[in-house]
Amino acid sequence: MSDRPFGPPAVEGGPLGVAWLGEVPYAETLDFQHRLREARIAGRIGDTLLLLEHAPVYTRGRRSTPDELPFGEAWYAERGIEIVDVRRGGKVTYHGPGQLVAYLIARTSDVLWIVRALERAILAVAREHGVEARGRNAEGIEFTGAWVETRKLGSIGLHLSRQVTTHGVGLNVVTDLEPFGWVVPCGLTDPMTSLARETDAPDLGSDPALDREPVMRRVADQFAAALARELEVETTDADVAGLRTIAAEMPEPRTGARGPAASAAATDTGSAAATEPDLGRGPSTVTPPTGPDRRTR
């Protein structure tokens, strides 16, 4: 339930459309959600939640510095990890298979409240798996997200443009956590964790051939339900083909991401206010793996 005296600000009474996209390249999804933002502003779609996974990628925000990727782009490319520069707040973060990514395209007048709603939804999902996580936002904006003791379970990064949000949540489910240790994300020293790590379940690090789809779909459904409770709305299955058709009809956004596959990615138009820590966590001292190259895909 809402803790605001006048109710949730993110929705206008309609249901939250939920779309499962599967594994999608980062730049493609960036373009898609920015086009959907334009469609939301134009009133062609309602509030929409995109649920997906990304192929391995490091994204660098406006405050990124070269030392956050200490081994050089060629080294990461050899391990199947793309590097994309994006126009968002924050520094380097990692997305990869086994991490649930949730992008929220919603109209709001209170983006900070939406950040807290996303955080509470992650905590609710963790509880469903027997994991006691907590928020640490009172300690500073860099601690936005979900934590198990001092281990980072879920990250939140939200962007607001013309009262419509993009970006959202990264929740580690069965993620191979090793790539977090190959960067210096946000200059913070706390380790990453996952639902699998906290429950001694297999993950893509221990079993690269793990059939992750059943657990990923289950966690996606749990997150959508938890967020809908926070927003006090119903959910409905979004028509993915219809969303893609509408997105294709929207004006092409200006390029806002740079990388080998990023030419179609979008930047923000009009006035924008960012509140996007987009945090990933890993050790402050980065050491490469020993032995043969270990691919992440």
C-alpha cells in the first residue's frame, strides 16, 4: 500500500501493462524504451513495465572514469562483454544473463517515490525466496537498492524526462557474479550477491548450462505483482507486438549511447531530471581471472 497521503503518483488509474521480452541486447532495448517513453508522453500507451535479461554488457554513465574498466575494452570483448556509453547518471554497471532487468515507462510527478516503490518491490521478491533484504537509502543516494547485510542484491537507476520514467531495476537472480569483479563500479567496495547465492542454489557461475528460464519467469512475475501492489494498480499482459509497432511509428530519438551496437540507442529530449545511481558493486581492487579465458556467454 502507498505511504503517501494522496496515493501513488505513477499511474492514472489504468492497469500496468507487463511485457516479458526475454534476452535482448542493451542498445536495442534502450532505443525501444525511449520510443515507448515518447509514446507514453503522446498518450498512445499506458504505464508499461518491460521485463527482460541483457546479453553481457558494461554500461558507462556520465560520471564514469577510465579506471573503472582497468583491463581495456579488448580484454572484455574477448570475454563476450560489450561496453556501451549511455547518457544517464551514475558510473559503470554490469548487466548479464540471470539478472532480471525491469524498465518502467510511467508518468509520475514524484520520481523519488517511484524509486522507493521499486526498492520495496525488490525487497518483497527477496522475502518470497526466504531472503531478508533491506533498503539503505537513509545512508545516502549511493546506497539506493536492496541489500543483504552489506551485499548488494538489486540496483535501481531511474531517469525522468517530461514526467515519464525510463530505466529501472537490475535484480540478480542466478547471475554469474564474476564480471562484477572485473570492474570498479561506482568506486564502492561492497560485494554483489544474488538470490541464488543467498539460498545456495545453482547459478550461471557454478553451472553455465543452467536452464534459467523457469526461475527468471517466476521472479519476473513476482516482481510485477509486487510493484503493482506498491502502485495500487492491476496488471495486464502487454501486447509486445503492438508495443513494437507503436514504437516504430515514433520519431527516432537522438543517439545517446556509444558502442559497437549502440548506434540506434537513444538520449533524452526536452527537459530532464535524472535520479539514477544505477549502482553495481564489486571489489575496489580488481584482479583478472587466472588460467584459460572464462567466457560469460
